[in-house]
Amino acid sequence: MAKILMITGDFTEDYETMVPFQTLLACGHSVDAVCPDKKAGDTVKTAIHDFEGDQTYSEKPGHNFALNADFDAVDAASYDALVVPGGRAPEYLRMNPEVLAKVRHFFEADKPVAAICHGAQLLAAAGVLKGRTCSAYPACAYEVTASGGTFADIAVTEAVTDGNLVTAPAWPAHPAWLQQFMALL
């Protein structure tokens, strides 16, 4: 089974963090959830984003998500794959050079990467989307194309795989997104 790194942070999307974390564990994989400046046992706040007919999603407080590994102690080379949840966390994570270096490792080593929703912001900042097809929350389309990627404008329930990268627009795509990611594992 695969050893998977999940990079998350405060105000990550609740479903996009908890569902893949628990699903991958239930399937027998090992998942280490980390956040810069936090240690195992610390928590990150999550947010529940929903589509309620407004111009964009609404946001409500989610659960506290317990991290199970120390960010500073993880060596990306010891992991088989990476998961990048969405929400507002990628907006801040993309400013951390150590996070960007860890993300780049998975692309340089051609290891499976699953990113969803606003996770594309982190991929764009890491400079790994050039020449790749990437889905994301539609508001992130500009970042995908500005970083040299092709934005996949797909249904909110779909996912797209381009080489080692699996992406999806938002949490309603979990079945397709996780199925495609696990096929790469």
C-alpha cells in the first residue's frame, strides 16, 4: 500500500480534507497529514463550502482536523504520493517555500498527485502546471492558464487525469477523483 503525504492548513475545505484522508486510510494506505508550523496532534480549522445558488460558494465553520505528522519532520522523498485539498488553505500555503519544494518533489519524481478545488493555486505557485491539463474550482482557471496549464472545465462531479496528476473542481467529484487517484497508486 502507498505512503501518502497530505499538505493542508487552516480553512482547508472540510470534505476535501476529511473524505480523502479517511477513504485512503480505509483502503489500507498510510496518510500523513501535515501543516507548516504545526505538529502531530495539532489541529487545523476546516470550512464547509457549499453551492447554494449564489455567485460563489458559501462558507461555514467545519470540524477541527487533527494532524498526525510534523511538517518539519517529513521528507517528501519517503512518500509515494501527494494529496492537496482545496479551500482557502492553498492561498496561504503557496507562499511557503518549503511547501512549494515538497510539491515540486512529487512532480520531479513523477509520483501521483491528487489536487482538488483551490489546490490548483498551490500547484500553480510551485510551477508544475506548464503543459498539463488541470481542473480546479472555476475561479482558479486563471491561475492554471497563467502558469502554463490548460484548464479543464468539467462538471463538478468529474475528475481529469494528466500523467501523474489527478484534479477535480470540488468535493462533489470525490468518487471520480479518488477512483482515478487510486488507479495511479
